[in-house]
Amino acid sequence: MNTPRSINPNALRHLVVAWLAEDIGRGDVTTTSVVAARQSGRARIEARASCIVAGIEAAAACFEVVSEGTLEFKAAVADGGRVEAGDVIARIKGPLAPILTAERTALNLLARLCGVATETARYVGAIEGTDARIVDTRKTTPGLRALQKHAVAVGGGSNHRFGLDDGVLIKDNHVMAAGGVAEAVNRARTSAPHGLRIEVEVTTLEELDQAVDAGADAVLLDNMTPETVAEAASRSGGRALLEVSGGINLDTVRSYAVRGVDLISVGALTHSAPAIDLALELEHVARDGTGE
Amino acid sequence: MNTPRSINPNALRHLVVAWLAEDIGRGDVTTTSVVAARQSGRARIEARASCIVAGIEAAAACFEVVSEGTLEFKAAVADGGRVEAGDVIARIKGPLAPILTAERTALNLLARLCGVATETARYVGAIEGTDARIVDTRKTTPGLRALQKHAVAVGGGSNHRFGLDDGVLIKDNHVMAAGGVAEAVNRARTSAPHGLRIEVEVTTLEELDQAVDAGADAVLLDNMTPETVAEAASRSGGRALLEVSGGINLDTVRSYAVRGVDLISVGALTHSAPAIDLALELEHVARDGTGE
Amino acid sequence: MNTPRSINPNALRHLVVAWLAEDIGRGDVTTTSVVAARQSGRARIEARASCIVAGIEAAAACFEVVSEGTLEFKAAVADGGRVEAGDVIARIKGPLAPILTAERTALNLLARLCGVATETARYVGAIEGTDARIVDTRKTTPGLRALQKHAVAVGGGSNHRFGLDDGVLIKDNHVMAAGGVAEAVNRARTSAPHGLRIEVEVTTLEELDQAVDAGADAVLLDNMTPETVAEAASRSGGRALLEVSGGINLDTVRSYAVRGVDLISVGALTHSAPAIDLALELEHVARDGTGE
Amino acid sequence: MNTPRSINPNALRHLVVAWLAEDIGRGDVTTTSVVAARQSGRARIEARASCIVAGIEAAAACFEVVSEGTLEFKAAVADGGRVEAGDVIARIKGPLAPILTAERTALNLLARLCGVATETARYVGAIEGTDARIVDTRKTTPGLRALQKHAVAVGGGSNHRFGLDDGVLIKDNHVMAAGGVAEAVNRARTSAPHGLRIEVEVTTLEELDQAVDAGADAVLLDNMTPETVAEAASRSGGRALLEVSGGINLDTVRSYAVRGVDLISVGALTHSAPAIDLALELEHVARDGTGE
Amino acid sequence: MNTPRSINPNALRHLVVAWLAEDIGRGDVTTTSVVAARQSGRARIEARASCIVAGIEAAAACFEVVSEGTLEFKAAVADGGRVEAGDVIARIKGPLAPILTAERTALNLLARLCGVATETARYVGAIEGTDARIVDTRKTTPGLRALQKHAVAVGGGSNHRFGLDDGVLIKDNHVMAAGGVAEAVNRARTSAPHGLRIEVEVTTLEELDQAVDAGADAVLLDNMTPETVAEAASRSGGRALLEVSGGINLDTVRSYAVRGVDLISVGALTHSAPAIDLALELEHVARDGTGE
Amino acid sequence: MNTPRSINPNALRHLVVAWLAEDIGRGDVTTTSVVAARQSGRARIEARASCIVAGIEAAAACFEVVSEGTLEFKAAVADGGRVEAGDVIARIKGPLAPILTAERTALNLLARLCGVATETARYVGAIEGTDARIVDTRKTTPGLRALQKHAVAVGGGSNHRFGLDDGVLIKDNHVMAAGGVAEAVNRARTSAPHGLRIEVEVTTLEELDQAVDAGADAVLLDNMTPETVAEAASRSGGRALLEVSGGINLDTVRSYAVRGVDLISVGALTHSAPAIDLALELEHVARDGTGE
């Protein structure tokens, strides 16, 4: 598992401002009409299902931005912690109106990120004790990549490249364009910055041989059976990192974690992890601004 | 079902530029290294599962932006159409590099939006023949609300409010802040712009009575059994629009579509619809810029 | 009168930064040349005519942004208060240079917003004791809508919709497009989100009948005489909200506030309210940074 | 009169996009519901009062942006032309929906800019035959400065500085900070870029002498009577440009245009010019996309 | 020398955020991997060559933005101070990771700005005792103009216009377009705002006569020998400001500073000043967050 | 040499718009005053010194943006071509005003980028025939990195990492933080994404051994003599890529290109390359808009 890259707070705040604007538009007309301006309150965010928590910083930023820093947000559990149904994830205290205005955006983020971390932890657990690592893919939700990759790391997985510029991954369409695995690898070795490893996707053992012979640093074995993967691992003999991918699910993942496999990438971590059911419960409302 | 609000093309383009930047960063180093600058190609986007298509405009914008308009994108089916596994959704032709660079972002969007439309269509189908309509909620993915609401409409559902500013929906926390259903409704009637209806969430039949007596235009019946919902409908006697919500799934939805229920809102349309499996298949590559 | 929707401070600051940039450009060359960097001062903003104050937050933001928070801005009167010529509206104390640099933008905003609030208060006063409310329109100055609508509320008026997305108002051109009042109302009832009321503009009593029969929630009576308005009110019998509009001025407004009229909309509140004469007077300058 | 500085089209478009977003928000729900997507139409913008036209480019940009270039906008008169009530200012043809969606923002801009140009022309006419020129001030509406200054030039006036960075104007507060007119002028002469003239505001003839002796290039005579202005002009004997300002109106402006006065600045051109009454009249609607 | 115009802190921060984003992208993967999150440290920025310091505020902003204000940055010398090789320019203390992440961007800015100030000081020194001033040009690095002009002022030079809008400078191509020096000057006198001086570039003494006779306020003598410049100065007799430009270097600059020459402009100050060699030296690392 | 990564045209245009705004501000007051609006012209950009051309796209974008596409820009030579003093680099034809307004920004960019490409070509030439490649560093001008790295590639050099996120380079400060070369390399191998190579800076042969033994993929030999570099190359025996860096200049670079050295990085390519002298010469002006 890799160290979660810290989320750039300037970039996070910029995104949160945009996401809040999407929901709030010209103002929360219900809260403005129904809640008194000086009313204060206390609330908790509570899990309604067991999960690994991720996204605390993003949720906190929602309340901070809407309230201009007048709300006190206290996480009861840090990113990576496990909670059960009924457990408190965070407590919020201060002016009531911004609690209600920020609620939906904060929960929308938190529920999805907890979902990613929790799903990742399931896959990581399934291969425990092997030498392989679970990694994510670029099949992320547009706009949420940094947060989703953070959630994967929090859940115990490792991050594949963050975009098209920080890793060379030659896929089937690139191979077709170049006219073959060896030619594609050679082009990349000549042209790509020297700080990037060259990884290439192969679908047969013959292509694996070509890739390794051409000097690929890593090979992605696409849509192979566990048996073929095992043979591939034996054949490459450690000359390249081996990544396995393609239609792997919780039932089959362990069968792919054979000796010699370094990485198992799972798109479903970020494109299909179900959101976790969370709720913001108001615990107390008061007429003044103290939250008491 | 309501008319899908057309997506603001300026806003869509602005989002697509940001989403592409998230993936491409400082450049697609693999494609730059492996694909010749003048190489052209033809590709198709193909469904690998049955679905209702949504998001064609967003996908097209990805290829248009990356290629600066040099790619030809032809939809084989319009938003709202149904395709089966193996069917072609769109064809793309022109310079090869931008096809490969835009691929992932376009598919990430399209797969999620087809998922929303398809899930919506299932719920709409489940209550066919009743007077109720399926509506979405604000439980959307941050950044994707307009597109997801469009996908709901494309799938046959109706859109609830788009944000906190274009509808008054008094929820349990607001009721608690105001000190009761009647007081909350009265405040909203006095303070909110006259163009907005007043809707209030209730959890008991007593609260329903209070809401209707206070002049609510619509009442959201939260987490009631189908039987209680039926009694509520009979009790309100058409004096307010009735919306049903809370833990409704495909198995139970029809039991809630009783006479007198106008709307059934389903958060899962946008927070849990599984992404549809799609692929971009390269059909042909050439050395010149014609795509032939 | 409705509760003034609080101005989003993030959005306000964003606008203020842009407005200051419009005036300051690459720097206040006069102040840089003539005022010593460490010089401090005290100033007051003073009314030169009787008015209702509006825009204190916007003015304060100008001084806050230019001085990066080093100026102390104290309002002597809150939004909604009345001042007479010679009265102090606010006092500013701290470094002298940012006071002079922010002055013009702050006064440009404040003078216009006080103008809107003051004009609104005149109309509100003119119909005092009737059941009608004064409402604004979308005839606002581009870029200033939220602030102008806030000033209307501060002046005792109510806000009509804030934009094209938070209310349905079918105008003459829409009626012409749809082929009639009834058809237009029917289309809107079917297609628009259920949280929005349906309002339609009519110019004759026949159209009023069609509108009410088709189920319009509100009807805008355009350019009718007070007598026709009275007949319309009697005819609709409370089945729809009635709004009166079109060429109404301070002399005629009371004659339109007949029984049964709910709203009187006045474009002139935001497109023709004269700016209030205000001035920033420097009271003291010192050589150090204390303002004393 | 100076040559109207051409409006930067990129900057104008950027502003127009923001102004349209302010009005349209998440979509024009009325037009979407009531107007058929393929319906086309023809409309005209018509003056309802005599005026000098200004703002054609801004209005055209509104229709161009909303329709993504599918509307044909033809000005019937160029900026600077005079029209009478009932005259056509522009004609628009093409898809109906964007005509209706862009209408309000376009008219809001055009009505205000025609107002500025028309008011300017009145002042320019009032001093016809004298050597003085009418100039604007920085008392513009935040966000509209470039357009309002353009409208002043179109109306026959000249532009004073565009902001705090393209001219040195030492005002009373600066004089107080520097400790005197002569000291303030000397500081500016030493410190300001050599491409900028030094102008200083004076309120007495003694200050005028100090200013001229200190080498001011221009002097602003603030709140003087026409007689004092005449004496000032004689006293300065052409050694500095003379600008007159302060409470000048249409009735008094000619009395200030005495020999030796170069410029008369009028804040009311941009802070109090009444908006011109304009309307968009739909002339024809059709079911297809041709506008015929 | 003119007073350095203070750098707009909002604008500076906006630029710094963009420049940091250019370097950091999705995160500093080395520091994240190698440095412990709670580790603190102390570092100094040290000159490796003699120079005039400029850009302290910009460098400080880099550390402030990356660390979100948790780093303490103390300048050891202010802008305009001279340091020798080995001298400390600033000290930074606090969390270690942001020190390392901000280092390169901060040094890239500081090294270039110190370079500009140092080069300017050389030219200023070379004409010491004469009446002429050294001024910069618009040959600045795109994006860095305000900072580079600040560095010129810090180095003892004066600033020419900041852009195309705050000064009239008629160059050879404008003269060709207008059909002659006199015609070009006349057009500018009629059309340009009265707050701007009219400067015109000439290449012969005949053109100088035409310029002065047409009323130019300043004349730029382009590519003349010192002898011709002296004759030009004598000929114009103080009727216009004289600026000398064109291929002037440190060896020749004093020969151009003859009596009557007001300004000598040097493009090389901003397009060719070599960067100063600077380094960030880590002095101490600790395991906790105190920097001790 | 690596393939120049194509410059993202959306990003380039965004930057060019900002750079033009920096120079043009509220408008080119000289050109507006002096050049007739309908006047057209022809101009050429000409080299005044021998150089390798780079930046054609950036220069073209300046003219394209200012003229809104009405100017015709024809490059006479592509990026990477060599020109001599007097050679034409590009020709521009169309409306005269935008040629003059865009001139300075276009030349400022082009001159600096040609400078980088030309300097790079000198270094590349100096090691011709050896196995080493010249690479750039992160010592680029803030805001210009992508363009400068493009210019390096155009000049025959290779690009090192583009930022802190697309390569792991453990520098002396990181080593100090981790407590040693081996520990730092181990941490990075565990934590960094698998697509990135691990490079570490060493200053002694002992550290080189530690680095190679710890599994570093590349080692940067900092500030060593050519002799020590040769020994290092022999010692590492191809087990890691070797990069040499530190105070290398044109005179010494070849002595470092010994057998076994893969890369020589030179900060001066981007921080000290002198700008190339270029000029825009107006060839013809006409009164109409044809350019003839």
C-alpha cells in the first residue's frame, strides 16, 4: 500500500466551492425562510452501515466554506478508520443555517468516498497474505479523481498513475497504432521522459515475451485466466513488474494473486463502489449563536 | 415525465475542459510517444450491456475539445434510445491521437450517465400504468448534477428541484428548527418568493394534517408503509401534491404508486446506479490524416 | 415583505475583487505617488441626501479586500436604516492608502444600492395599508442582480424570481409560441419541475379566464387600467395569485392595489432608481499606522 | 470627442457569459417547457423612445452566446445612430428558444447603454460651438465601465481616465494627505511614470496658482461658480489644461463652457442616465428551424 | 527613480497559486514518499553571488500558499538591499514537507527578480551624477511584468508605461500607418484621453522637429549616436521630454546621458538580465512539528 | 532526443489570453488613436541573429486571439528550423491594428523560446557522437514551463520530469530528511506509484553504491569532476541510469559525456538562455481591409 498523497488544500477548496455552488445556486431559500438567522445548533454525521471512512477533509471543507469558518467541525474518526452502523463520524456545532445548507453536498461526497474505501478494503482483505497489491485505474468519476484515489489509498490499495502524463501505459489501441508490442515499447523507450517506467498491455504469452524482450518495465496481463497468469509469471521470471487486470471481482481476485504477480488493478473500486448510507442528525437547536 | 432541460453548451464545455485536464494533465505521454502525429483512425463506442443511452453530448464534447474540432463524431443512437450488448453507440473518425487521449474521460462520463438513465427506466417501467411519476433527488455526484438530472429525464423520470434555490422543501431538520410543521410552513409562505411551491416532509398522518391545514402545496411522506401512504392520500384528498420517499427499491416501488400519490422520489437513481460497461474499439488505423 | 436572502459571501467577494480590478488595474498611481506608505487616517462615509441604506456588506468588502483586512470598517447604520443628509453611514480607520484606493468602487456600489432601497420604500409606502406587496423584476443591472434584489428586500419589497430557472413565468412571446394561453399553461404544468408555480401573463379578461381554467397558479395582468384590474380580481375570485405590472409609477401605484391584487411589480426599482449622493470625507491623517 | 476605444471582444464575451449565467442559472425553465425545440422565429428590438443607440455589440453577443452562433442578428442602426420611438434597432432570426432566453439580458444592457449615450449627447449638444469637451468620470456602474465609457464616446463625449492606473488625478483627500497642493504635485511629478500627465483638483484660485506653479499639467476646478471658473481660466493663461466639475447639470453646463475651459466632467452621464425603454417583439413563429 | 508601485497582493497570490500548480501538479510525489508528515525543519535561502534583492514578497507567498500559512518566513533583507555570496536572504521554519515542495518555484522567481534588480542597479550606477534616469520597456517576460517592473524600481530605475493602455507611444510602425510623424501626433492629441502624454519615436532630427512642432510631450530618439542625441537635446530645447533608446549597453550608456536627456530605456533589464544563483539550504530536520 | 510533447492548444490559448491582457489592459490607446479602423497591412517577423526557431504556435496564437481570427499568419519556418540574421520567420497579413497590438507579446514569447532552443542546440552539438543526452531541469520561468520544455525538445534536448508529480527525484534535502540515501530510496520504492522510476541525487561514490544497492533506477551525480563521473559510471556498471548535473557549461559539457553517462542536465537552458533579437517589420499599409 502506498502513502496517501495529501490532497492539495487549495485545489480541494476550489472544487468544494464549485460543488456547493452547484447545489446552493442563488441561496438556500428553505433555510433562509424557515430558520432564524441567529439560531445555533449541534448535529452529528452518523453511519447507517459498516464502512471504512474516507473524505473527512472534503466534508469538513463544505461546512467551513458555507459557514465562513464559523462552524466547529470535529471528526470522531480519521480517514481509514472503520465504523459500524450507528457510529458517529463527525460532530458539527455553531450557527444552524450553514449546517443545513452544507449538509447535502458534504454527505454526497462523504458517502461516495467511504464507498470507495470500503470496497477497496474488501479487495485488499481478499488477497491478504499474498505478495500482490490492489491498485486502482483511471475509471474514476470525472472531477473526483484525486479524492477517489485518496480513498483507495485510505482503504489499503495502491494508486496507479493519476493521469495520462505520469506514467506510460501502452494499451491495445496503442499497440495496434504502432504495429506491434515490440515496436510500441521501443518507441516509448526512446521518446518518453526517463523518469517514467514503460508498461504495456498484452493479451497473450507471445506478446508478453515480446514486451519483456523489448525492455518493458511492467506488463499488464489483460483478461487472462489465473492459470495463464501463473504461466506468465513463471515465464517473465521477474524481469518486469506484472499487473493483472480485466473483469476481476471479489470472488476471483485471490485466484489471481499468484506468485510473481505484483499488482491487481480493479476498475470497480471507483466506477461501481456503492455509496454508503450516512445521515446528518440534528441533536439540538437553540435561539442564540452558541450551539448550546 | 418532463422535458429534459437542454444542457447549457457553454457550461458543459467548461466542465469537459476541466475533466479532460484532470486526466490529461501536462499531456498524454503514451500516445505522444507511440502514435505518429499524422496517423488517422476510425473507432466505435460499443455497448457491452443492454442500456438506455444518455450523455452523447458530453462524450462528443470530449472528442471535440481534445481534437479542437478535427474529429468527426457521429452518434448511432440519440439520448433516450435503447441499445443491446454489441450495439454501436457512436463512431469517431479522424486524427488517431486525440481519439486515444479523449477515450477514457468520454467513456467515464457516458458509462455513468447511461447507468442513470437505465436505472431510471427500470423504476418508470415498474409503475407503468399508474398515475405516479418517478423523480430524482439532490443525492447526485458533486459536479455532475445537471448531467445526471438530464439522464433521469432521458430515462423517463421527472426532475425534482435542481438545487436549494429553485424549490422550497422543508425537511425534518427544518421542522425541528422552526418548532413544528405548521410554523415552518407558515414561515415559508410568508418569506419565500411567490413563484415557488411550499413542500414539507412529514413522518406521521398528524403532521400531514398540519401541513395541509397550514397551506402546504406539496407534502413529502417520508419512510411510510404503502398502507400508511394510501391512508395519507385519502386523507389529503387532493389538497396537496403527494410525494413518497425513503428506502423504496425496484421490488417495492409499485406498491407505493397508489391512487393519490403524485411522485415517488428515488435517491438511488443518482447515487447507486451501476455504470454501464462500454468500450472504444479501434477499427482501423492509417498513416495519413483521412481516417481511411 | 420577504426575508432578505443573505448574500453569499464567497460570491460577493469574488464580484468585489473583479470590480476593484476594473478600477484599480495595475495600481493606484496617484495614491502610490502622493501618499506615504505608512500614513494612516480616519474617514467617514456620509449621506448627502435622505435615503434607506443598503449595500453595507458590499462597501465593507471593498475596503477589506484592498487593505487585506488591515482597515477597520464600522457601519453606523445597518441595511434598512434611514439616514438624512449629513448623517454618517460608516467610519473607516487604518492605513490611508487603501482607504483612498477603495473609495470610488465602494461608493459606486453603495450609492446605487441605497438608491434601489430608497425607491422601493417609496412604492411600499404608497400602498401601505393594502393587501398588496411591491415586487421587483428581472430588469436589473447585469452583474448586480443579487445585490439589487437584496436592496429591494431591505427597502420593504418582495423578490420575484431570481432568474429564468427558479420560477415559471409565461410571457406574451411564450403564449404566441405555444399558440394560446391555455396551451402554454398546460405545457408548463406537464413539463416544469413540480416545485415551481406556473404564472402566466395575460392582457385581457378572456385570457385571464383561460389561464385560471387551465390551472395557472398565478396570473400577471399586463398593462391594464385599475378598473380592469379590479374586475379581474373579482373574476378570478382567489383561484390564482394576481400580479399587476406595466407602466405603474408612484402616482398610480395605489390605484392598482385593489382588493384581490397580491403583487405589484415595478421594473423601475432596479432600472431607474437614481443613485444617492454619498461622499467619503477624510477626517484625519497621521504619519504612523495607528489612525490616530 | 475621442475615438471610441474598441471593446475587447474576448473580455466582452467573458462578461456576457457571466451576465447570462446570472439570469439563466440552471436553464430557462419556462422556455424549455413551453417552446418546441425545433421552433424558429423572427423578432425585432424596437425603441419606445427617442435615443442614441449604444451597445449593439453587447446585445449581439448575448444572442450569439445563448444560441451558440445559430441566431442571425442584424443591427438596423450602428452605435451612435439616432432612433425614434417605434424604430427598429435590430432584427433577430433563427431558433426561437434562444431568442427568448437571451432577451432580458440583451435588453438590460442595451437599454442602459443607450441611456448613457443619449444623456451624453444632450450635454454635448448643450455646449455646441464652444471649445470645451464633455468628459465622463469613474462614477460608473461596477462591471460596466468599459461599456459605459464606450457609450459616452458614442454619444459624442470624451473619456477621462479608465481607472486608477492610467492617469494621475490628485483629489482633495490626496492633497490633505500630502499637506498641500504644491507638495502633492511635486511628489507625483517625481514618482509617477513619465507617460502620465499630472492633474490636481483645486477649490480656490490660490490653489490653482499653486498647482500651475508646481507644474501641474491639468487642473480640475471643483465646485466653482461660472464666474470663478472664468477668472481661473484667465489666470492660468493656458499653462494647464482646465477641467470643470461638480454639480453641473443640463441647465448650467453651457455657462461653464467659457473660453479657456477644456473639459467639463459630468458624473451623471454614467450614474444617473435613465434607461431607455426598449422591447423585443416577436414577429413570427414557425414550427421548423428556418425562421420563415 | 520612482516609488515602486506596491504589488497587488490578491493578484500576486493568484499568480503564485498558478505557478505552484504548474510545478506541483497532482502532488509532490517524492516528498510525500520520503518525508514524514509530521517532520519539521529549518532552512535558509542563501545568495551564491552578489546581488540586489528583489521578489521577497513573491517568494514568501510561495511558502505561505503551499503550507497554508503554517510556515514562518522571515526575510533577512528587504527588497532593494544588497547581499554578497554566502549571505542569508531569508529563513523558513516549520513543517518540512511544504518547504521542499515550494522551494523550486520560490527560487525560480527570486533568482530572476534579483537578476533584474541587480542589472538595473548596474545601469543606474553607470549614469550616476547625470540628470538622466534609467527606465524599463515592455520587453518583459509574459506573466511577470508587474514583478519585473517592481524589480526595476527596486534596483533604482524608473518604470515606463505598464501596458498599451497607460501611455501613448507612437512607434515607427504607427508613423508609417499614419503617414508621418506630425499626422500621427495630431491624431493622438485629438483622440487619446487627456491624462496621457503623447510620446513619439523618431529616427532623424527632422522627425524630431516635426514631433515637437506637432506638440508631442515626449520624444523617443531611436538608435542615434551620442552626438546626434546631444544635438537633438540642444535642438528641442526642453520643449519635450527626451528618451533615448536602442542598443544601449553598460559600456555606452553613460555617453548617452548628455544634458537634456531625461530618460534612457534599456530592454535588456528585463529580457536579458541573468538569473542570480541562489540556494535553499536545509539546516535542521526534526521529527516533530516545532522546527526545533 | 524525445518527441516534443504537443502543446495543449486549450491551455496555450488560455495562457496567451492572460499574457495579452497583461500588456493590453483596457486597450491599445496608441493604435486606437493613430491607426484607422479599416486600415490593413502586411508585416514580417525577422530574425536579427542566427537561431533555432521555437514558439511559432505561441506567436501565432497571439495574433489569432487579438484579431479574433481575422489575421493570416504564415510561418516561413517550422519549430526546430535554423534561421540566420535577416531571415523571415513568419508573415502576417490582414487588419493593421491587431498586428500592432499583438506585436510585443508575440515577440516577447518567440524571442525567449528561440533563445532556449538555440542554447539547447549548442549543448547538444557539443556532445555529438557520444551516448549521452542533454536534458532540462525544473529551473524554468514560472508560467512558461510547457513552452520552455517544448523549446528544449525542439532544440534537440530531452525533457526531464515536467513537475513534482511525474517523476521521483530524491534530492540532498530529501536524503537529509530521511536520514540517508538507502532509507530514502527504500521509502520511495514502497510508496510511490509503480509507474515512476526512482532517481536519487548523490554526491559521493559511497552514496552511489548505497543508491544502486537500494534499487534506485537512476542516479544523479551532483557536482562531481569528469574523472569521478567516469569512475562512477564504471562502478555502477549499467545497473542504474546515470545523470550528471551541477555547474556544467558549454566548455565542460563534453568532458562529462563519458561512456556510461546517460543524461547531462543543464539548468542554464531555461534560466539563462539569452533572448534572440527579433523584429516585426511593417512592409505595407493600405486603407482597406485586404492587406494589399
